[in-house]
Amino acid sequence: MPSLEFEQIDYRSPAMRSLLSRYTRYTNGSKQCMISGVIHFAAYKSVSDSISKPLQYYQNNVCGLVEFLSLLHEFGVKNFVFSSSATVYGSMANKGKPLTEEDCVHHPTVVKDESGSERKVEAGVFGLTSPYGRTKWFAEAILADLAESDPSWKITALRYFNPVGCHESGLLGEDPRQKPTNLIPVVANVLAGVQPKLQVFGSDWDTPDGTAVRDFIHVVDLARGHIAALAAASKGHIQSPFRTYNLGTGRGHTVNEVLNSLEHASGQNVPVERVGRRAGDVGFCVADTQRASRELGWRTEKSLAQCAADVWNFTKQKVISVVGQ
């Protein structure tokens, strides 16, 4: 393992300049930053929070990104991996089939369909459902425009679907500081006795059991996707200065299926309250992952059952720790 250094700095802080300077060499009047690439995870990510606090989301997710890119450009750091989101597809997620990267493009693009026929896809997106989704789309548009103006950038936008799971050791997992809004952390809180019940938002979606369908990807597979993206860009395997990739499994699971998997892993029943649909939600969101497989040499390895087992393993450790204290 290489040595790791942790610096706790807001990426919008002036201290970022000092940090980059520490990794910069000055030779004969020119400077060279020794940082080979950057992965951007710095966005706020709650759909519901973005609806109630839109200015905070635009300030951090969009304005902060622009300032950060300007700083990286100044230091010559141009291998940039951006953590994007499937929310950029907006209402296209409800078309009932896996989403391809061409369902959301930022410049006119010619694509081939399954029969080999070419068609032109215009830039834009339809039906963005939340300020959070808009910040991700705006951010991608900014990155695409930057790469268009300066092809020396290597910008990779990874469109996450639904990251779940924990490290299999049970030592590293998701423990939200605020009230969680994503499905699996909420179920974990119910299993740990932190919350009394799970609210299921919408039981009338056009899906096999009426609950929403999502593409759940294990966080370990997600991490591997970032490594694959950095490596592919560094080795020149990505031909375009801006390229988007879906990170998902290519398979959807309903809320009920996820709930059943966690009940099976824990051996417990989860109390459920079925309520109306939540603002900003869509009924179906599943990735087409062929591009990532073909160009990054990446695909998921872990199943929903493994996700559930790892979540329960981490949740058990939390419960034991609290009881021990």
C-alpha cells in the first residue's frame, strides 16, 4: 500500500491553494504539480435536503466546483474524476428500460442504435426532479464545456446509481451524521433500534410489486469503478476529453426486495409504514453498464445479498459498540 495523508480542508477554502503548493515542484521558473489526478466527492447529496435548502446546494455543488476547477487548472492538474449521479437523467428514468449515457448528453452527439443505424442526440435533459439533480447536471455541463474548450483535460463523470453496502470486515460503513433519507441506511437504523419503523414511499408505481425499482451497487464495486476510471484516463484509454459512465449493476430491485434481503440477512422483521410518494422520486432507475464494461474494463462483482450481509455485519458492530459503552 502507498502511504496515505489526510488533510481536513473544505474544498472551497483558500487553504486548498497551500495544499496544492506543497505538492508542487518549481524548476527553472516553471512549476509542476505532483498530483496526478483528483476524484471529486465534495457535493451535498440529499434530494430532500436540496428541496428545502436549494441555495446551499447550488453554492457548494456548482459554485464550489467552478472555483476548484480554476485552481486545478492553475496548477496543471487535469485528470479529474467527478462523482455524478443517475439523477441527471431526470424523467428519462421512468421510460422503463435501462438508461444509457446517451440519454443525457451536453453537446450534440451521434449514436448508433442496436440495428447499427445512426441518430443525432441533442444536448439537454428532461424532467429533472430536484435541485440536487440540477446541480449534478449543471456540474456535468460545466465539465463538458471545459473539456470542449481545452482538450488537454481528462474529465470522467461517473453517474452513480444507488450505492449501498459496507466493507465486509464490518469496520467501515455508512453512519450518517444527520437523519438518513436513503433506503438501506434507514432500514439499518430500524434494525439497530434507532428508528421505530421504515416508511416506504409509494406502493403504486408501475413495477412488479408497486414499490420503486432501483439499481443498487455495492460501495466496494463503486470504489473499483473510480480506480478503473483514473487508470483508464492516465493510460490514454479514454479518447474523449469528457466522458460519462454509468456505475451500476444493470439490474433493478424493488424496495420490497431490498427490505426482504435485509430481513433475511439479519433474521429480523422490519416494521413498515406504507405512505405516499416522496417529492423528487422516480419509479424506475436502472443503469445500462455496457460502456463502462467495454471502455474501463469494469463491472460489478457483488450481489444484493452480499450488500445486505455486509450492511448487517456493520450494523451489528455498531449495536455491540453502543451496548458496550
